[in-house]
Amino acid sequence: MSAASPPLVELAGVTKAYEGRDGGPPVTVLDGISLEVRDGEVVALLGQSGSGKSTILRLMAGLTQPTSGSVLAHGAPLTSINHRLAIVFQSFALYPWLTVQENVRVGLVQRRLDAAAEDDEIERALALIGLTGYENAYPKQLSGGMRQRVGFARALVAQPEILGMDEPFSALDVLTAENLRTQVVDLWRGAGHGGLRSIFLVTHNIAEAVFMATRIVIISSHPGRVRNVIVNPLPYPRDVNSRQFAALVDQVHAAITALVLPDEPAERSVAAAAAAAAGRAAPAGSTPGASVTAAAPARVETIPNVPVETIVGLLEILEDSQETINVFDLSARIGREFGETIAIVKAAEMLDLVDTPKDDVFMTEVGWYFLAAPAPVRKTLFREAIMKLRLFQILVANLAAATDHRIDADELLEELGSLLPYDQPEKLFRTMLGWGRYAEIIDFDEHANKVFLHEAMTGDDDEEPAEATEDRA
């Protein structure tokens, strides 16, 4: 294909929105996405959970339609299923009542071959993916790696020009995933199956993206927007132990960290402006007054879905590490994916318990004091911290102004959906409730479905509470 030829598939200014909860405003998942897959490349799409990565793949496959913008295949509008793209899913997505051969045959439906030609195609694909001899086995008789190979074989027999992969290695053990990644790259490089020209990989694994991709696209979340595109110049086959590989992994890490954990978080400027205008954060349980709501900027930042005890656990790790730890080392130490680790760190940073210059996480003076304090003092410190967040200022002001200082939970969910239309209001509500209960600012009457201001605003001598609320979330 010449350089002037259009991309194999392209999203041009695509926005995707879904209907809001209970007739509320629509929720925008993707906003202004422009992204293309060209002939002869592997594109890896990186982003946090909920950023719309899988939605982008579904748009390319024609499985869903954009709210605005265009999806193009070879320069022409894509108006139905994109038969030039086949998808391998995260789950094995096999029919348990069909044999390996029969599961692979499903991928041949659109090609309309006779029985003998279908058998030849299936035999070739199974040999290519290393499953010769397992034609009559059922999925339950196969290991996870073998079942995922069946998914690849089913996709390949469709002879797609683009192989779409939605986190296809995440359910596999480390060694199996590593082996299968190498096979897929070798397959693409050798054009080992008819028509395969490019790969589009959705992943949250940075090392995986660097190992496979020629181009790495990083998107933000709430809503999803393209934020960074990194060209991968490393030659194939790639050595994961090389200095160049490690350097590119660090570059991608740094790009994601700068996106999610900027050196000057926006919420701090919001809280500072509100505090400057109001004099100080209003104490929970009292009427904050109109000045907080009117003087603070209109922008409201969400809070990560992180339980209080997880934030405390982060501080304890920092204490063990003698104050500072690299965010990537932290992710490996706690055994969480990078996106989850970033969310934990962001939650602690919003509360001024940690700071994040570049790729390091270190405990602030407030964090040290919090960790050393007894339970009642911790609650007081936590209360002061969350009352600097615009979301809690609005909630407490509304509760203080309400009859009996109580608000119906459904009304609160509706307001959260209006304030933060890209979030899941139920999950955000549970997180706020967990933080607010710990800080003894708010509580929740499940029988009456009412949120109310906590009556006792002084701490008690109890030990650290069990975070039952977060467990329910």
C-alpha cells in the first residue's frame, strides 16, 4: 500500500455518549478521539480502567456507532460490521459445548467456504497457533493458554487485515502470556496468515505495549481523550532485558504519571481558592454558608475509588521505605496494576498525605503526623483534609441546608451524576460515604435511604474502624 493510501481504519473526531441514569444527562465516554491504524503497524492503546479503550475497539469493529464524528475504513464511512477486523477478547469467549475445531469454524461464517475448504483453513490455523492434535477437545479440557490460542485461531481464519485484541493476555499466567505475545508478533511480522496486515492492542500493561507495538497511544479517562502518542523505534525481536527497552518503558510510565499525577493537581488549586475566599474550610456539622459555594470555582474533581485503609496502607509502605518510593516499584510491591496504584497515590495526594514529584512518591509532614497519630486525631486530620475537597464542601453545604440535615440518597446520586457526568455515581457515592463515615462527617440510613450529617463531631477512643462500607462498595 502506498504512503498516500488511507488508513485501514480511522476514528475522526469521534465522541461516544450513553444515556444517563434514570433519564439524566448523557454520559460521555469518549470525546474528540482521532486515531488511526495504518498498514503494517501494531498500535497499542494504553489507559486506565474506564477510559473507553474497549469502546474504541468496538467502534473500529463496527459493533457500536459514534455519537458524533466518523469511523472510516479505507477512507470510506463504516456503516456496518467491519469484516476486515477480528477481535480476540480478554475472556476466552468460547462455546463450551463445541470442540476446538467447531469453535474455530465460527470464525469462517462470513467467508462462505465449502466444508473441505473450511477444514483446510481450520487445520492451517490450528497448526499456526500450536494446537494441532486438539481438534476434538472441548474448552474445559484445555489450559487457559490453550483456550486463548483457540480464540486467536478463530480470529485468524476470518483472514482479517487487522487483528484487534482486547487485553487478551491478562487472564494468562506470566510465562504463557510471554510466549503467546512472541508468537503473535512473529505471526504479524511473517504475514503467516493470509491478509493480516496490522494489529490493534488494547492493554493496561506498559511492558506489553513496549514489547509488541510500533506506536503507543495513551488516553485519559472521564472522558477518554488521546493525550500522548509515542513511536516505538526498537527493532524486532525485542529484548525485554535491554537498556533501550527499559528506557522506553520508563518513558511511557512517565507520560502516564504526568497525566494522572501532575505535579500541581487541579483539586489543590480549587481547594486553595475556596479556602482563600471562605477564610477556612467550614467545619462539618455547621452551615458552611453561601460563600464557599459561590466563591469556589465551578469545576469539581472526582475522588478515586480507594478505601481509607488502602490509603493508610500506602503510608505504612512509605514508612517502611523510609519516606520515598518510586511509583513503579510501589506497583510491583503491592501487586496492583499500574492504573490501580496511580489511583491509590492520587487519593493520598488529594488529601495532602503524599506528594509526587516526577515518578517518586514521598510522605508529607501531614502524612507523617497522620500515621503517628492515635485514631481520634487521625479522624480529625482526615476530616480537615476532605473538607478541602470541593465535592465534600458541596455535600456538607447541601446537608446543612436540608430539612433535618438529611438528603435522600437518590437525590444525591442524581446530583453526583450532574456534577461528574463521566463517573459512576453509585461507586462515587460509596467512596464518599466511606471517607465521610471515617471522618465522622456524614452517615447513611440504609432503611430510610437517607444521607445525614454525623451528629457527634468529636472523635472517640475506638481503634481504627473496620471499613465495612468500602467492602460493600
